[in-house]
Amino acid sequence: MTPGFIRAAAGAALALCAAFGASIPAFAQGKEIRIAHVYSRTGPLEAYGKQTQTGFLMGLDYATGGTMTVAGRKLVVIEKDDQGKPDVGKSLLAAAYGDDKADLAVGPSSSGVALALLPVAEEYKKILLVEPAVADSITGDKWNKYIFRTGRNSSQDAISNAVALDKPGTVIATLAQDYAFGRDGVKAFKDAIRKAKVVHEEYLPTTTTDFTAGAQRLIDKLKDQPGRKVIFIIWAGAGNPFKIADLDLKRYGIEIATGGNILPAMAAYKALPGMEGATYYYFGIPKNPVNEWLVANHYKRFQSPPDFFTAGGMSAAIAVVEALKKTGGDTATSKLIKAMEGMSFETPKGRMTFRPEDHQAMQSMYHFRIKVDPAFAWGVPELVREIKPEEMSIPVRNSRR
């Protein structure tokens, strides 16, 4: 069996058990509900993966009222580290479905890994709930009926950010990573822009640490343009593209804009007071009982606020539990699909609903403006307004059921 980490819980306790090559006890296959979580425990998106894992376990605790059971069946989480590598993730998911007898799976952190996992879910005819990988193609042209997603997609990111930037007389150049997340993000952003003009797309390797050459190309494209000039950044994981601010962009009248991110990355936002964008989550923005529980319990357990992907992990867990409640604990894939299509559920962000056409969760996004507060190590995204699902015309990008 492919090495994994089996996390079982009885009552409110979450006890971690290592399972290297061990066979699955016969009693486990009928009584337990086995959920594989494939995520970047290590690798470039390790920070994202660890937040998702924390949020997922907290979400199971919350959604089951601390019992870690649904319809009398214990929930068991089988953890798999894809290391951010598509081939590793693909083999781990196959092992989870095949060897570990997982009833369904959640993850992964990377869009590149997610695209490798989609056909595995189809081959085994098992649910894969994507969280937090973003690329539109996951629920677009690469989608199949076993795929659901609680994470936002590139179009939701793009359309919400366009609210802040799509103004007449604005000229935009994009800076993004050269893989599915970056390219799908830029495509969706361009599709969402109606009034502004995108004049250049700059793609850099995910391993980039020196942004000087790319920044110079962006400057050269923008510096002589009339009107408001903006570099819109779509970046995840390692590297700090906000270093380009050190090149004195202001002398050319060039601004930087971007969406939300994890708190350590938002430390760079302190140098950009007044910057506007849109975010998926910031712990201080949503006002609802689920988020209040998450913030209070995260502070209690970790002495820090929940972060961007913690909320996503919790949302995925709540979706899983709500679906299982609807089926009475039945893990038959056909019954789960029927239960989940069109299903609404309450999350730290408020209500999400799985759209039947592509199983993408429709959800709010948040238009923010950065404020510098000495009490925080990061630029604080103050809410300008909530952008509700019905305000965003998110395209259905798949062509098959």
C-alpha cells in the first residue's frame, strides 16, 4: 500500500495513527466512512496544505458536533502528501481509492496536481471534492461528474477583482505563474474585463525568486500608456512578486493590485496602503456563526487567527458531512452525487451552493482596501463590500455531464 497517514477520531478527539503498509481491518470497511485527504503536506504549497488540513479537521469536528460520526458511522481521514507533484498525487489517490478503500477524497492544494487527479476519480467512480485548487479547467474542460469543488475558481477570483479594477481609462498588465493556476487566472481575468484594457501578460516560472527582468518588461509595456496604469499579480506559494515595488514603480505612475492571500504573504501588502482587490476569505470579514466558531476555536487551539485556506478546509468538511447526512451515511457515489448537486450549506464564508452544471460552489467574494494597522504584521484588508454569488456571472466552462 502506498504510504499514508491515517487520522482517526473518536468523540471530539483527533488521534493520529501511522499506517505504513498495514492491511485494513475487515471491520473498518463497513462501519467507518473513509475520507482520503490528498494535499501538499510538503512542497512549494506546504503552507496552503497545512492550513487546509487544519481547517478540514476542525470542520469535521464542528459539523458533527464533536462526535466525528455521521449516522452512527465513524469518520476516518487518510492523509496523503502529494508534495505538489502531479504524478505523486495521481498514484496516491489511486492507492487511497483502491488499497485504502476510501469512500471519497478531498484535495489537492495545487491546480497542477488537481488536473492529474480528475481522471483517477473518474476511473474509480468516486467523489473528489476539490479544495483549494483554483484553475477553471478543473470544473471546466477537464471536469467529470465525480468532481465537486468548494474552493473558488479562477473566474470567481477574476470577476470579483474586476470589480475593483475594471474602470474606463485603466491600462493593466498581468504577472502570473506559468502553470494552470496562473494561466487560467489571467484568462478568466481578461474575460471579466469590460472597460479597462489589458496590454501585456507576463508569465514566470513558479520557482522565480528574482523578478527584475519580468518587472522591467511590465514597466516597458506600461510606462508610456495614458491613464491609470496597474500591474495585476496572480501568484501562489514561494517567491515574492511584490518585490517589484522596490523598482520605484511610482515614478512611472504604476500601481500594484492583487487578490487576497495567506497572512504571511500579506505582510508585503503593508507597503501598499489603499490597494484594492478581492479576496476569498479574511478572518475579520464574514459575520456569521460558523466563522465566529472557527475564529474563536482557532485562537483557542493555536493562539492565532484562521487563515485563507483554513476556511476552505472547513468548508470542504462541512460539505462532506452535510452530504453524508442527506444520504443517511450511505457512501454510494450515485447517492452522494444526487445529494450534492444543488446542495446548499453554511460555511465560514456564509452559504455556498454546488451548481448542478459543473459542481462548482457558488459563494461570496470580498472587495477590500488595504489598511496599515500597527497591531498586525500584515496589511489589513478592510471590507469595501461583499460581492454576492448572484452578482457574479460565473461561466460554465464544461461541455459534458
